[in-house]
Amino acid sequence: MEKWMKNYVEILNQNLNKIPFDKINEIIKILGKANKEKRQIFVFGNGGSASTSSHFITDLGKSASDKLPDRFRCISLNDNTAWITAIGNDYSFEDIFLFQLKNYAQPGDVVMTMSVSGSSPNLVKAFKWAKANGLETIALVGGKKGKLAGIADHVVVIDSEHYGIVEDAHMVISHLLCYAFIEHPEVIK
């Protein structure tokens, strides 16, 4: 078991060492611009990525906002269970994020998702709508890249198909994005 654990950590570290910091810095600038322009930031995902989305928005909306002159206007679309189940039941599970964006989003807002496969139908449908309606789109995906890689304006690929490894890396990226503002609030110019 220890050999397996060491191997997992080695593979995770290899993937963390390949994080494209130039792309992360680009996303930091997008989030900073959204903050300055009082744009909304919508984040969502499925399964473990749903949890990461909620965690990310908590850190961005609370801790990062505490360090800045203006607070982030951000929300995880995973956090309204009643709305998600109503949309899923009355329409389709593919629409759970799309319908929320239709209610809230405006051109110039930011949409971000995390997905190991990159092809979840509900994410793809929401991203197609977002692109067609003038939102800036960011996708963190796994090695398969999937359909999101061809739709999103900004894509960060973790080159693995292992769900744990990709989700771990996405959480690290989420912390990099938040802690950039927490530890370096001067990035907002």
C-alpha cells in the first residue's frame, strides 16, 4: 500500500510541476478585471468538481475579497440544490447550469468550470450558451480535454485521465487563483 501511495504522490507531483503558470496568470488577470468591472463570476462542475467549485467560490468570495477594495461578485451554481433538482426534474439534467446562467449572466461576466472528461453535456451546453452571449469562458480539464477544450476561451489541461490526480490539481489551481489575491492584493490595478 505504501508503494501505491508513493506512486500516486509522485504522479501528482509530476502533474503539478507541469501546471502552465502563464495560463494561470492569465486567469488571475481575468478575475482581477472582473472584480474591477464588478462583473459576476460563475463557477460550476459535476461530482468532485462541484465540491471544488464551491470551495473555490468560498475562498474567492470571502478570503480573497477581504483583501481587496471591492469584493468579488461570485457564485457557485452547484450550491442551490432546490433549483438544480427543479431544473433537472422539470427540464433536463443537461440544463441545470444553463438555466441559472440565463437568469443571472450578462455579457462580460466570467464562467469557469472544472471537468476531468471535459465533455459533460451540462457543462458543454452552458459553455456554448455563454460563448454565444458574450461571457468569458475558462475550463480546467483533464488529459482527454473533451469538447470544452474546443469551446472555452481559456483552457488549462492537466495531462492525466486519473480522476483523483486531475481533481487534486484543479484544487491546487483554485488555491493559486485565490491566494494570488489573498497574498498579493496588488495584482488588482
